[in-house]
Amino acid sequence: MKNFFIIILIFVSCTIAQTNNGSVAKNTLMVENHDTIPSGAKKLILSYPALNLKYSDNYIIFPDGEKIVYDDGRKKGFIEQLDDCDIEDMFSMKYDTVSMQPKYLNDCGRGRSEQFFKKVYGKSAAEVSANLEKVNWFSQQIPMTKINGVSDTLKIIAKELAQKPHLKKYFEKSSSFYWRQVRGAKRLSAHSYGIAIDINVANSTYWLWANKNKSETDSIKYANKIPLEIVRVFEKHGFIWGGRWYHYDTMHFEYRPELM
């Protein structure tokens, strides 16, 4: 009987040792794999949990198996990063919520991977429109995509801003979904995906309006009339503000939680 218990004890001990060794090895492997994921890919995956994205071997992978290259490996100038933006390029600049004078050519968020955004929100006006929901926005009905909870998030923002009646004039005559290209460029506007809203133009400034005949790489003067009180509410809920761009568009707010 004593020998029997010794045999059982040896068996259990060996089993525990094997289990522990297996767990440690597995956990270490998971950590190592996690550490090899680029920071931009991590931010993308964590910011859009409903998409159930994965990363492997320089690809962002969707549940249906479609893959999008994370980093095309090409060195790009400022204009090329905007016009031919891969996912890695979207994270090449820092979204600055502190400075009220954007640094030269810091346009974090202006660059968008069209392949990624078309995959997520729709490849045509019809596809995007199929997922739009009208949001009550200060006596208007503003269409925004339901994907990733964007329309629900705008409802929350509208509710918070409604508690600030002194700001009401900034929300009149707002606009959102419009399938179009960016002015003077061939890339699509964020409005094409139903993730952006432009608030009252009359109280806004745009870099080309204030800097006539300037190019994308010229030095320009900054101007803004939108209260930071509004900006903070949008940013709290994952919207970036065009007023943070060197090439400012202060009426513009866009759902980009991966950049916050």
C-alpha cells in the first residue's frame, strides 16, 4: 500500500510539472507574439473590438479571412502619405490634444488607408448608405454609420452638448455623410464612410480659406473659432478634431478612436 501511494504521488507530481511547463511555455509564446505586433496594429485591434481583427506577418486580418497589408515598406513624403496611405502610415504622426498651434505638417488623422476603411464601412456610396442611421442633432437629422457604434456615440455627444445651450449656434446647419473625394485630391473624404460630421461652417475656419493659393507644404497661419469646450466632448468619445491639424479644418470631427 505504501508503494502504491508513492507511485500515485510520483504520477501526480510529473503531471503537474508537465502542465506547469506547458502553461509557462504557452504564456511566454503569447507574450512574445504580442510583443512582435506593431503598436499601430495593437491600437487598431483594441479600438475596434467589434471587428475582431487579428495581426499576423504584416497583415491585418478580418474574420472572413481578408487581409490588408499593415506596412507596405515604402518610404513616403508628406503628400504621398496622404494620397497612398497604408495602415502603418496612419500612425506616423501623433494626435496632439495639448498644443493649440499644430506643428508644421502634423496632420494626424488626415491620412487614411482606403482599403481598410472601405472594408469596414463600405466600398461604395450604396454600401455605406445601407448602414447609416439618422441621429437627432439640434433640430437636424444627421446620418452616421451604425458600424463600430459611431451613430450611438454621436447620440451621446449630442446629449452632452445639449446641456451647454450657450454653444448651440455652433451646431446649426451641420452636415455628415457625403461620398466624395477630398478637395483637390483623389483620396476619399472621411464623410464618405459616414464617420465624420462638419458643424456650423459660419463659425469655422479652413486652412485654404485663410491661406489663399498656398500648397500642402507651405507655411500657413493658424485660425480657429471653435471653443475647446466642444472639442473636449468629441475627443472624449473617440472623435478627432480637424482643428488639431496643421492644415486645419475646424468644423470637422471624425470618429478615429485608434488615434486618441
